Amino acid sequence: MSIESIDHLYVETPAFEAACTFWKGLGFKLVDQWEEETHRACRLEAGNTYIVLAEAAKPSLTVHFRVTNLESDAQQIGKNESIVVQTPLEATHWGSHWMCVQDPDQHLFALEESNNDS
């Protein structure tokens, strides 16, 4: 596996404004915000730590790992019976490739390779 680091946390929340206030209270700065038909989202930064916060009906948290060689890793992961692949390898609308896996406790982890890294 070619995990380099944690890239960011993706946090979904039904309490978007309160969650923004919480993260700002911890010292994060709002650096980008956008709105789509179904929800609002933003990116917050503190040092080298990034949070992508999105409005959603249910709270959830996904850790995004920055990886290299995702295509070859995806083939190996797919053969590993102890790993549940939630989202197979695919291109994203934000300009990367990723896949999502689920641990035995049903937590989601994204393995993401930026197109700039390849």
C-alpha cells in the first residue's frame, strides 16, 4: 500500500453553521465555501490540517488518505477478502482518483490520488 499521509477529514453534518463555528473555535480558518442544490460545503485549514465540511441529513466522518500508485493498490485491495470495497476505483469531479473502503466497524476510509501526484 502506498499511503503517504492523511490528506483531509471529510465531515458531513446536519448542523452546518454550528459545525463551522466549532471548527473555527478550534483555530481553523474558512478558506473556501460553495453551495450546490442539495447542500452547502466548505474547506477549513489550520496549519497542514484540512477539513472538508458538508451539509447532510446524517453525520458522518471519512478519513481521506493521500496515496500513490492507487491503480495497482486497488487491484490488490480488491483481492483481499478482509477489506470491503465501498466505492471502486473511479475518477472524481474534484480532479482526483479514489476508492472507499470500509473497516469491520463500518467506518469509511478514502484512498485518494491527486491527478497532480501521478
